[in-house]
Amino acid sequence: MKALSLAVCAALFLTGCGHKASDQGGDVVKIGLAAPLTGPQAQLGQDMANGARLAVDEINAGHPQIGGKPVTFRLLAEDDQADPKTATNVAQRLVDDGVAAVIGHMNSGTTIPASRIYYQAGIAQISPSATAVKYTHQGFDTAFRVMANDAQQGTVLGDFAVKTLGAHRIAIIDDRTAYGQGLADQFERTVKALGADVVDREYTTDHSTDFMAILTNIKAKKPDLVFFGGMDPQAGPMIRQMRQLGISAKFLGGDGVRTPQFITLAGPAAEGAYASTPGLPIGKMPKGPEFQAKYTAKYGPIQQYAPYAYDAVYVLAGAMEKAGSADPKTFLPVLRQTDYQGVTGPIRFDANGDLTQGAITLYQVQKGAWVPLQTFQKH
Amino acid sequence: MDILAQQILNGLVLGSIYAVVALGYTMVYGILELINFAHGEVTMMGAMVAISVIGLGLAAGLPALPLIVLAMLAAIAACMLLGLGIERFAYRPLRRAPRLAPLITAIGMSILLQNIAMMIWGKQYIPFPPVFPQGEHRILGAHVTDVQIIILITTVLLMLALTLLVKHTRLGRAMRAIAQSQPVAQLMGVNVNAVVAATFAIGSALAAVAGVLVAANYGQAQYYMGFLLGLKAFSAAVLGGIGNIAGAMLGGLLLGLIESLGAGYIGQLTGGFLGSNYQDVFAFFVLILVLVFRPSGLLGERVVERA
Amino acid sequence: MNARKRAWLAALALGLGLAVLPFALDGLLGPYWVRVLDFALLYAMLALGLNIVVGYAGLLDLGYIAFYGVGAYLYALLASPQFGIHWPFWATLPLGAALAALFGILLGTPTLRLRGDYLAIVTLGFGEIIRIFLNNLDAPVNITNGPQGITAIDAVHIGGFSLGRRHELLGMSVPSTVLYYYLFLICMLVVVFISLRLENSRIGRAWVAIREDEVAAEAMGVPTRNIKLLAFAMGASFGGLAGGLFASFQGFVSPESFNLMESIMILCMIVLGGMGHIPGVILGAVLLTVLPEALRYVGDLQRHVLGRVVVDPADLRMLLFGLALVLMMRFRPAGLWPSRRRQREFSATGDVAEQEQASLFDARR
């Protein structure tokens, strides 16, 4: 009996925490956010959360109304630890808490399993960063994203490698993660279609630091370009070891490579490396410099996903206002018709929930910094 | 031809690193029959301490050579203390417990050390400053860096020194005695606790050297780096015959060569059906095969130099 | 009231408690905790399976998660759009268990001669090999879909009744997580029942005999080869069953769910709970599944009280986890809820302890 009453007390306490009365007047519209807020990718996840937080604070400051009634938006941030199983738990938690929509998740590996739970609950989901094609191709009318997917990025990278860099003999490495493999496969399809030779395809893992064996293989095939689908902790030592082995081929990667960390880890070997990132360079985004100033003043330098999360919140709030309801059943069709000029560029969704105009920008390391070269709009 | 030479060299460098770490596993195992899972983390700690010391030294304007020596000594000292601490507080109280208990402790220790390192040095990979000589050479058509040469030479020297220690010193004799029979050694007046502690200290010092060399070779370090390295080194020790010093060396070099040549030639061997994504499968497969036919490893005797 | 009656009453109370538990959790704390409970049951099944191999037979297996993966992938392949096959669960689940058992024998056969620590590294390698194959069998023929994993896996259907949806039953709205809870509970009870029967059977005693002293067991006429293989197969089949359930529950499988850390986690569950003791093993599984979720509140609490997160709860989780393992072994090596027999072994003193401990888990001499 005692145990039961204890449990009830605990429950009351916990639910008490969960349902704190709103600070401002009117109804509270809850928006969930799920990303790795702890663990190795915490920095990127926090960046995403802060981007969304900034948008929510701004919108609330403007006394938003939905259907003629004043409302307050509240962001519930949950940590999915970049783990698929935890992601489904977290998704369930957000659904329990009665969120109207979710910004997230960050990784494709967590976004996909979680999307099923949101779909079943009929809750809108916008991922600012999950790029696996599959996420929006499961037939879920609740799944959206505000970043170009792997197919779009892989295609642009392939075009760039063959048409701009003039590569004919290409070697491809991927790290056997969903991200790296997806990107590398699309890249391979594109360059093959453009008539370039894929002279070697090698593989590594997302924990490796020694690439001498596969690079020696690649060296024997004499490529003029090496493409890597993977992240910076591998790309850094990889390009060092390439140069060490005397491979002078160009080095190209995706957004996992285009980080300051890559330059730190690769040292002087980073010079001349190419990489892409979905979206425009922050300086060229329509409201980029303005956003950057606001964000930096509050949270410090932007890592990567903050502007996308920021836009995602505005897109959601816009759809709710237009539909006059925070009920996903009512605002989901409106969300699909979104036509919004965001910080990151124009946001319009196709039938799957992908961006119709995903911009992708290519960068090169010049004098120890990433410099934007050119931006491709989806054709 | 120069491709084969390069792959062999790649394998030897990788194998030397495995071998030095494997020596630490094998020494502890030879004496206590304990898989010290935390050994990989000691290696990582060595790398991290060295990076911190080098960072401080560079800020103070120290020249490269004394800085390397200083960093190495600091890493060795820190790792020895760590190894002694682990032995004293985690393993010694369990010396008479059932076999699985210290193994679980070791896994727990490994996780604990990873997280402590993460709290101190963060989650990101941190670059190893380029203080080692950065020259490059060509031998038989293969590209070799100064750091790689240093790794190869250091490994051979450490191996020789360790063999001399075990075979020809009082401490070495005491170690062998304990490995044969702990109670009898104790009766013969061997201070078991002191010798075991010394074993941990020596193993940890080796780990520190390995850690610094690994970080210098790949130019980076992170809290998780010790786990996989430790696992590979442990496999190497088992391959050679755990508890046997020459076995650790042989196992390490073999594993390095298998991985390197495996990644290099697995495609040709299987007619393009399997690629370098099966590199680890290949390595584990060889390990299993060896153990099936020689269940106690290549040079398999269970204890250090059981004559 | 005699002892028998009392035992029946206790069982009845426990049964009732287990039956209403998800509704209580759902009502008090929300379906999120029911989902956590579901995972706890899955891990309990896994832990019970590993318990047979490690706890009963004393064979240290560090690649156990591979069987979970085999079961999960078999279910995923036979009940998803991957091949367009949609077999019902009563075919796929037993098939997954059987295939896992086959893999258990596949692992067991070449490793029969190996001693404890060598066995540990070989099983570890086996686990990695399975994971690497799952991760790479997307080319040249796409079987597993590689690192992208398999999506849209069917939920368990009983006739036209899908466990993957919310249903209105007896005037109550019953969510999918609660429905799966009952399925998992039934499966776990079956696993517990088999474990219990095995424990006190000839086979169970033979396992313990091998664990205590393999040579002596062989001398007493125990067919050690077959008995060891049986341990691998039995343990693996539980893992395969749990894997199939996981695939249907999650609706998505990818190779990253079957890594070495998971194997170690399950080993830790049985060690923490009390190796070889069924209630202890279940306790260990539940504790280690619920603990990280509970630690989530540490982060929330920090945010509420201090306004920011000072200590990252995920960091804290692994730190505490490592510390717990070390401290447990130091101060309560038999686990939180050990069997009486094991407790005696651990608290034995003097010569008896020397002898016991020299042979315990040491199937090598």
C-alpha cells in the first residue's frame, strides 16, 4: 500500500513537472525537438535545439494568434542520443506530451524509426538535417525535411566532380554508415552516368584511423579524384595518409567533411580539398547575416543545423496560423502547401515532403579555411 | 611490386602498434590469467596526457626534442600511476574471486576510464601537434615516414628489453614463478603483490608509449580510440598465444599484415565478390581458424615462458 | 494456510500485478514508460538466453547480440516490402529462433575445444562478423539493404488484429505498446518456463557440471560436446526470438543496433542481477533498461533547478554504469539477487573457498 502511494506521489510530481502552466496568456502549443543533446554529437544537436529555441522565442515575442486566439509556443527538447532505440522512446515521450509537431531528429538512423511513431500519432515532423532518401519515401504524409537529401547532394557532387573538376578516373570510399554509403552510392551512379570511370571502390568504418591499406589499393589504380562518403574524424587522417603515400588526386567529400574540425585534423594536407553542404553559405542566405548576428549573440558560433531548425519552426508556425488550428489534422495539408522564404532559402515541399529547391554549395579549403565556390539549385 | 612492398610496410607498422599494446595484455594475463580490458584505455590516456603536455610545452616555447621526451615521460608516469591504481583498487581485491568477476570489473573500468577521459578532454578528436620529425623516405618503392620508422624501431627495442627483463632479472624470475604457481612463489619468499604491481606498471608504461606513437602516427586522439585498439591488440595476443611475450609480438605483426594484405588483396582473392568492407571479417576468420587448429594460439603456452 | 497455498496466492498476485502493470504505468506515467517496459522485457529475454550459455554452462560469450540480430533480420526480411514477403508472425518468430539456434551450433562447433578466454575472443569475433555481413550484404545482391537498414516491417498480426495500432477493447483505448507488452510477457514467461525446467533437468545439471569442472564432468559420463552445443543453441534461440519481436515492435532494423556494446550490456545485466539465477537475471535486465531512462530526469532536473545542464546525463549514465560494474564486483560479486547456491560459493571461506574458486568458471583445467 505504502509503495503504491509512493508511486502515485512520484507520478504526481513528474506530471507536475511536465504540465507547468503557460507563462503568457492563451493556449500553449507544444513543439517537440529531438536530437542528440548528449554524447559525441551533442554539439551539433544543441546547435539544432538552439536554432529552434531562437525561433520560438521570436515568435512568442510577437504575440502569435491561431484561429483568432492568442497562443504561446513551447519547445520540448528531448535527447535521442543518436541511438535508434532511444529515438523511438523519445518519440513516444513527445507524443505522450501532446506535441503538435516535432522538429527532428538529427541523424537519418534515428529519424526513420521515429517517423513511424509520429505518423501513427498523426503528428507533423520536420527534420532539419536527416538526409537519407528513405525518410520521406515511406509513404508517411507527416514526414518533411528542410534540407536537400542524399540523392540531391550525391548528384550535385557527381556533376561537380566530372563537369567542373574534370575527373575521369574516380576512386570512392565510404564508411559503411547509412549516411556515407547513401551519399557514395548516389555519387557513383551519377559519375558513371556522366561517363567517368570508377576505378576503385573501397570501404572503411566510422571508427577507423588507419586507411593505408585501402589507399595503397587506390594508389595502384591511379585515380585523379578520391571521393569520401563519411565524417571528418576519418576524412582528416585519410587525406593526410593520401598525401603521405604520394597520391596527388583531388579529394572530395560531403557535408560530413566540410567542417572546421576536418581542417584541424588534416593540417596542411587539407589544403585544396573540396566538400559540399546542402543550403547556401550563411553569408549568401537571404536573411543569413541577420540570423547569424542574432544567433551568435545568444548562443555563440553556428555549428551547422541551427538555421534549418530555425526555419522549420517558422514553417510550422506559419502553417498553423494559416490553418487557424494547432491540430495536425487541420494544419498538415496547409504545411504541405508551404511557400516560405526562410533564412536558408525558399522552402516548398514536393509530394514526398522533400524540398523542391534544395540548394547545395561546394566549398574548397583555401589558406586553411572553407571558401564557398559555387551553389547549385536543384534543376 | 611497390604496391606489395607498401602493403607489407603498412601491415608492419600497424602490427607493431598492436604488438606493443598486446605485450601489456599478455604480461598481465601470463601472471594473473586476467584479461585487462582497460588496457586499451590506458593507451588512450597516454596519448591524451602527451597531447596536453605538448600543448603546454609549445605554449611555453620548448623546442621539439626535449618536448617529445618530456611528453613521453609524462605519459609513461601518468599511465604507470593509473595502472597501479587500477590494480590496487579494482583487481587486487578480486584476486581470489571467480574468473568472471575480474573480467566484468575490467569492462567496467574500461567504460569508466573512457568517460573520465571524455569529461577531461571532450568528445571531439583532438589533433596531435606535429612535434615529431615529419620527413618522408622511399624504401623499395614504399613511402615511409619518420614516425613510422620510429614506431618500428621502438617496437623492436621494447620487445628486446622486455625479454631481457623477464629472462634475466630478479623481477623477471619472480614473475615467471608467480605465473607457474602463485602459492608456491609466495612460499619461496616472492612478494606477490609487489611483483603483480610491477607487472601492471611495466604493462602500462608500454601502453603509454604505444598511445603516444599511435596518436603521433595518425595525428589525432579521442577518448574512444583505446577500445578498438585494445580489442585488436587482445586478438593479436590470443593469436600469438596469450601469456607469451614472443607470441604477442608475432601475433601483433601477423594481425597487422593480415589486415593490411586482407584489405589489399581480398578483392582479388574472391574475384571481386568481397571488398575491403570485409577486412575485419577476414582478420577474425583467420583468428578463429588458427584457434580451431591450435586452441592455445601459435606459440601457445599459457604462462610467461613456462620452461 | 499451508505453504503450497501461499505459493499459489503469491503467483496469483504476481500474475495480476503483471497483467495490470502496463495500464497502471500508462495511466500514471504515460505510454512512454510502457515502451520502456517493453524494451525491459525484450532485454530480459536476451539476458535469460545468455544466462544459459554463461550462467549455466559457464561459456563466456561476448558475441551474443549476433543471435538477436539474426532473429531480427530474418523477421524483417520475411515480413516487409524488402522482398515483398509478408509471412505471419507464427511462422517467422519460430523460424527466427530456429535459425539463431543453427547459428549457435555453427559458432559452437569449431569452438568446443577452446578454453574460457579464447572462447571469449572468438565469440566476440563471431558477433562482429555477423554484424559486418548484415552491414554489407547489399551488394552484389541486395539482401539486407546494408547500413540503410530495413524499414516498414510488419507489426505482429493475429488474424486481422494488428498489434501495431491502437484498439478500442472493452470500452478502453489500448495503445500498441500495451498490446506488445502482453505478447512480450507471454514470450518471456515461455522463456522463463523453459529455463526453469532446464535448470532442474539432467541437461541443466550437466551444464553446471561442465561449468564447475569440464574434465570431471566428462569423466562422469556427461557428453560434454553435445551438451555444450545444446547450451549454445538454446541460448541463441531465445536471442533469435527476442530479435524477431524487436523487429516487429520497432518496425525498423539496422546493423548499428547489434554492436559489441549491446553484447557487453547484456552480459552486465546477468552479472549485476545474479548469474544463473532467473529472478536475478530479470532484475538485472529491468534495472539496466530503466536506469538510463530514469537518468533522463537528472538532466531535466538540472534544467529546472539550475537553468542549464551542468553534468551531461548521458555521460553520467555511462560513468555510473562503469562505476557500478566495478563496485558490484568488489562488494557484491554474486549479483544483486543471487541464487542461494551461488551465494554460498561466494561467501565460503578458507580451504573450501580456495578449492571452490580454483575450479569455479574454470573449465580449462
